[in-house]
Amino acid sequence: MADGLAVRGTTREPARAAEIETAGAEAAVADPDRLGTLMVRLQGVTLVAWLLGSATGPAAEDLHGPRLETFLERLVDTPVRGFVYEAAGTVGEDTLANGERLVLEARERWRLPAAVVGQSPDDHPAWVAAARAAVAGLL
């Protein structure tokens, strides 16, 4: 948003949508465990940032495996032309490495422009800089 881009943020919880709006982004209630809720939100979207490196809950591993893989396959038939993947966070290293592999394979297979953010979110300013650089590089 600081770079003048329109941003749509997602939350699983409708009650948290106001937080996204207050931050200046358009809020969308969607759940990466239910990909259909994301797919209907892609109209007008150029780039998707899959920032789930610190996801929690029983399905966290799926978000970097089967859910991610299916989402990438479905992106081919959308107007989305860029994908940023967060490959750092509290999710296990092997899980994040698998997600990164899936993203890089999608980049090759479907020529989907993609970038990987490997900066730890523990250093928030450095993480923000890395994420912004990834987005800028794809735009």
C-alpha cells in the first residue's frame, strides 16, 4: 500500500475483516483450507502473496503441500500473473522447503512468475523489505 498498490487481505474470521480495512486494505473473508473461497476473490488480482509461513493448526502442513499445489494449478486459469511464497516462519523447515519446491515447479511448468521470500518474519523490518522486493520484482 505504501507503494501505491491496491491490496486485498484475507482472513478466515469475519470479525477480523475490520482490522484489514483499518490498515487500508480491502478485506476478503476466505480460507486457504477451502480453496473455492479464495478462487472467487481473484477477480482484478494481479499477484497473490501466500504468506502462511507461520500458519498454525492441524492443516498448516497442507497449506504448503496439497492445498498450495492445487491452488497453483488453479491459478493457471485466472488473471493472476505473479505469486509470492513465504518460505520462512514457524512451520517446519521441511514443510516450507516442500512449498518452495512446489512454487518453483509451478514457475517452470506454467511459466507463472514467482518469487520466494526466505527472510524470517522474526526480523519484521527485514521481512517487509524482502516481501516488498519480491512483489516489486514480479510487477
